[in-house]
Amino acid sequence: MARIAVAMSGGVDSTVAAHLLARQGHEVCGLFMALSQPDLDIQVARVQEVAGRLGVELKVVDLSRVFGRQVLDYFVRSYFQGRTPNPCVVCNPVVKCGHLLKEAEAIGCEALATGHYVRLRPTAAGLELCQGRDSSKDQSYFLCGLSQAQLARLSFPLGDLLKEEVYRLAEDLGFDDFRGKESQDVCFLKERTVQEFLEGYGGEAPAPGLVVDLQGTVCGRHLGIHRYTLGQRRGLGIPAPRPLYVVGLDAEHNRVIVGGDDDLWQQELLVPEINWVSGQEPPLPRTLTVKIRSRHEGAAALVSRKENGYLFVFTEPQRAITPGQFAVLYDGACLLGGGEIA
């Protein structure tokens, strides 16, 4: 049996992951990432309580500086540039499966386990990262930045479980207060809106400017492009005979571009670079399933290599393809790679 660290948050998933590994006979220790959580003291107390009840050694690892530099700065910069970022996709390879994995290795652990609902499959070519059995909880999208070297030191104990099974395992252990307490997508926001966080982070937020239609006609004024994202309808404050949506953000000219729902549908996108989680680029061009956001069901697209990156041409137009989000490629249940949409 091995000594394995578990990235513990005090939530149901990491709690059950730690329990399952201990039940298998592994020596388990917990690692809690102190980042920039507004309620850090409360979270530390919670995870300490959970670790104590499991009989697991716990270490609090201060990663706030690297998290601020690599994730928070990126998050704010993206919005200020008229892009919609995905901080979890950036955090996983750099912070959780990067710096925290190194911390696990430093204390003699052979692997770092997380509560992600994904599966690892060994193949002759390397490790495949596959979607979890519970399709409604699959989190493979957020791991598209990982490498084969990282996968070799990671463990995902929940990949073959349904969320309901995880809840029941926790309740069998005496944890009866987890239901209804799903962690939020952006851990550092807590009760704040994105706008409140951005404008309180520091630095000069984009100034108010013009709202224009696709012909360049001025329709109104906006409060700063960081307050808007593609597909947004609410908060525009523009009277019009038809519903208006944000269809573009022009950071260079500080303009929000609006149009109808029909203007949100596109058949192509460009990704400058792709991280191939599978370890190698597959033969291209090739038709693959592509997710353009974490909750996107996925759609077939022909992926080709071009001089300026990778061109994705979808079989059917997709709504609100958003710069800053990630296009993630799948071959069946296997995640091949992903990259930021330009």
C-alpha cells in the first residue's frame, strides 16, 4: 500500500475520496490549500474537523501567493480585456495538480488524490483521462490543462461512483450535513458577484463606453466591458423592439456590441494552442466531440491544424462561442486536450 495525499476541502467529495483510500489500506494524509478564500478560518476549521473524524493527518498549505499571481491576476486581466476566463481550468494544472502535488511529493506521498469525477485508464500509449461514470457530475473539462507526468502522480477515487453513492457513503460515516452544500464554481467569490470582486481587486477597471450594434450604430452606454459577457441579455438597459444580447466585446475601442439571438450562433472557432492531455496530437484533420464551456453538451467539429493555431468547424452552429473559455476535445469518453478560445 502507498502513502497518498488527498486534496481536502471539507466537502463531501474529498471526504469520501480520503475514506475510500484509507479503506483500501493506503496511508492517507490530507492537504488543504489556503488560497484567497474570504472565509478561510471557517474552511480550515471545517476541514480540520472532517480530517479528525476520519483519523487523517492534515496539513494546511499556503498557496495564496501563487494562486494570486497565476489565477486571480489572470481572472481579472481576462475580464478587463473583454474575455470570459475559466479560473478552474487554469488552477488545476498550476496550483492543485502543480504546487500541491509537489507538496505531496515533498512529504513522501506517491500520489495526490482529488475528488474530481473522472477516470484514469492505462493504455499502451500512456494514460487516458476519461469522463466520470456520473455524467451529470463529470469534471474532466476542468482538467484539460494536465500533462501525462501529472496524471501519473494523480488518483481519482470517485470516478466510478455516482454522486448519490458518494452522499450515501458519507452518511454511513456519520456525515449527515453534506447534501445541498455543493461547492461553487469560483471558490474565491463566495457571496460576491464577479463585478464586485473585479472592482475591489485593485487596478483600474475599464471605463464606461458605448454600446453599438453590428452596423456600428450607437444604442446606449455601458458601465465597463468587464461587466458583460457573450450571450448576456439582462442589464443592457436598451429599449428595443426585439430582445438584444451581447454578441461581442471590443476592448480596443471599449465597446459592447449587441445584436439578436441569431447573431450569437457561429460555426467556427480558433484555438491558438492545445494542451494534449493524451500526450500527443492525434492525426488531423479529424472530427471530434468538442465542449465550448463546462456545461456544454458537446458537439461534433472538424478540427484542423492551421498556421495560426487550430480551426474548429462545427457540424451545426453553436451559440455564444466565448473568447477566454476553453474548447475541450473528446474522443468518446476520453479527453484528448483543450485550449483557450481566441
